[in-house]
Amino acid sequence: MKYISTRGNVNEIGFIDTVLMGLATDGGLLVPEQIPQIPVEKLQAMSQLSYQELAYEIISYYVDGEIPEDELKELINKSYGTFRHPEVTPVQKIKDNMYVLELFHGPTFAFKDVALQFLGNLYSYIAKNTGVTINILGATSGDTGASAIEGVRGKEGIRICILHPHGKVSKVQELQMTTVNDPTVLNLAIEGTFDDGQRIIKEIFADLDFKNKYHLRAINSINFARILAQTVYYFYAYFQVAKEKDIKSLNFSVPTGNFGDIFAGYLAKRMGLPVGKLIVATNENNILERFIKDGVYQPGEFRGTYSPSMDIQVASNFERYLYYLLDENPSAVRERMDQFKTEGKIVVGEDLLRQVQADFAAHGVKNGECLQTIKTYYADTNYLLDPHTSCGVAAYEKASVPEEVCVTLSTAHPAKFNEAIELCNIEQTYPEQIQQLFDKPQYLEVVEADNEAIASRLEKLFSSAQ
Ligand SMILES: *Cc1c(COP(=O)(O)O)cnc(C)c1O
């Protein structure tokens, strides 16, 4: 299996180099040269596997022998051994034809653990076996940072620095990141917004001398390994629902920000999983809803919502989908991305829009609708949705046909976003692991949103001995 860039200017590289490269050097995103096709008989055989066994089967198509079988199996078992539920990502039936896929049973109670536990162990494997230094730098609006720190803390040969906007993440998110006392973990709370953090990171990564000197690696969702780990649970959910119901195909409703999670579902479909509609559930930051309905991809005005992990204007994984929409033609992708840069939007015509709408439906959930859905489901089914999952469920209500079976992805535990749950006048008890965070000391440094200051702090961290 070789990987190429959506913009066509990266020579074919293998899986490990793809993980290390993160963003493609030509500015595009890395994709497999060919998507593996899983035959129907093989799918049938896979349906009885445990989560870990299934993960091995799917991931090994893409690793393609670069990691020996026993080590890849061990890496996967270690990654999902930290989950609190024996099924890793269990499926719950909520009502007729409506299921929720709980992705929040990992260490930080959000779905990003599924990918970042795997990526953390993968980086650790690469550090050990190739001697490459892994210094991770990332910006977060909350969940990615906590999850990435949890994925790599205490692992030999890895150091990590995460920028988060000071005072602008949920209390639990802040505690999860900053209560880790480890000299290889640095939390910088910047006096600014998530967008400031993202911009600073991008500029530091763009300084190739600095990047190469300090072996900087990325953990954001443009890394193909994250997408790959997430395809597994689409298969797993399908097989669980198929065990109790005769289904020809299955719809998925996916709370979406960067288009990473839902792209993993699209990939599963292209691999041969019988997926019907993929429902893009956005909040009021609805660039993706507008694209799927009207064929115009154009950022709008930033809105703060109850689902902050989806408060995103430019969906960084969208380019991967665009590549497939444009028949895997890199020069067409370059043209569209240039158009986006100069005109601030991408517009697709009737034919392409029909293709988009064959695979996707969409609904942008308003703030009030998000809270109302939490209240209604709690009252009617006694199931407490977090505000991101609530967007998924509200979009399911709007966009799925009731006779069709649909799984909504539950991307976070409600305890992570109690600010929204309180507004619904619902009292919840925190899980023990979250409750105990409130008694721990915090380790963070507050810094100006200034490249120079941050770069010199990084030099200190990344040149320290481990
Ligand atoms: C990151 C995140 C999302 C959005 O996922 P994308 O892959 O960016 O689309 C949704 N919900 C929660 C809780 C998240 O942390």
C-alpha cells in the first residue's frame, strides 16, 4: 500500500512515513493510492470478531506489513485495553430503528481517544524501532489536547506540547489536560482563541528549519492514522446492529467539525461496508451543511455554541473527500483549492452536487434545538446526550427516514460538558475518574499568543533530556 497527496506532488510513501509526515509536504492531505475492497464473504467472517480483532483486520490492510503481525496486534490491544467498556465502542438501542454508538469509554471520555490511543502507541513503536525522535506539537479547543496527552504520557522517546485557549475550554477539559505532572508534557494556555493557537502552530510547522531541528510531529486529524483508527467502529457498529436486525444497509449520523470522523465513515463505505446515508450533523457553524445542500463551500461567521468541539469554520479533512468527488484527480483538487484561496469559496455544479447528495445528507442544529433535544431524550428515554451527540440525534430526526435504521455517533460523555447539561436543568453525577480531577494540582503556563515566546519555550522543552 502506497500513499499519495491529494495535490499530487508527494512521491509514493509507505504507512510509517505517512504517519510521520502528517500534512503532505505539498500542502495536500495524504490518502491511500487505492482503497482496499473487502469482499462480502470476508465481511461476513469479520462480523463475529471482537473490537480488537476487527481493528487488526482493517488496520493491517493499510499498514501492509510495515509492522510485524504480532507487534501490530500488541499495539492495538494496548490501545484499546485502556477503555472502560469490554466492547470498546458499544452500541445502545434507544428506540425502534435508532441506535447510539458510544465512543466515549476511553481515558478522556471523548471519541478522540479511539484514534489517539492508537496514534500514541504507534508513535511510541516508531520511536523505539526507527530511533526517530517524536516531539509532538498541537493546538486544541479541548478534546484533542486531553486525548493526545493521555495517548503519549509516560511513553519513552516522546515529548508533547499542547496549546489551548486560556479559560476558553470546559472545566473538565482543562483539568484533564493540566493535571498531568510529567516533565515530558507541557501545557501552554495562550492568551487568545483556538484560532490563534492553530495559526501559531501552523506558522511554527511552516518554519522547516525549526520543524526539522526539533523533529516536530502533528497529532491533528489530518494525520491519516487517526482516520484509519476511526473506520473500525463503523464496521463494528454495523455488525452489532446486524446481529439483532435484518438490515440491507445502515445510515450514520455524525456530529461533525473537521470532517475527520465522517470521512472515516465514507472510507468504510468505499471499502465495501453497506452504508446508506452519512448524515453530517453540524451546529450553527454550518459550512458543511450548506455545502451538502447547496454545493457552496464557504466559511461563515464564527458562532460560539454548546458543542465547542464542532465550532470550526474550515474543515481540514474536507479536501480528502473533494479528492474522491473529483475522481481522484490531483490537478482538479489543486484548481479547487486555489479557487478557495483566491475567491474564498468552492462551488460545485449540478452533477457533482447530485453525487454529494447520494452519499450525504445534512442538518445544522441551532443552539436551542441542541438543548431541547437533550431535554426531550432525557425525559422520553432516560438517556443523557452530551451537546455534540445531541446535534447528531437532532440531525437524525431531521434527515433520516424513520423506516431506515440509523446509528448516531456519540462523541462525548455528558460529564465533559456539564455547562450545557446544567442549562437543561438536569443534574448529573460525574464518573469517579472525572470527579477526582477536581482535587488535583494543575500544571500549566500562561503565555502571550506570540510565536517568538512560544518557540523559545518549545526549544527548552524539546532540547531537554528525557
Ligand atoms: C472533535 C469532536 C467532534 C468533531 O469531530 P471531527 O472529526 O472534527 O468532525 C465532535 N464531537 C466531539 C465531542 C469532538 O471532540
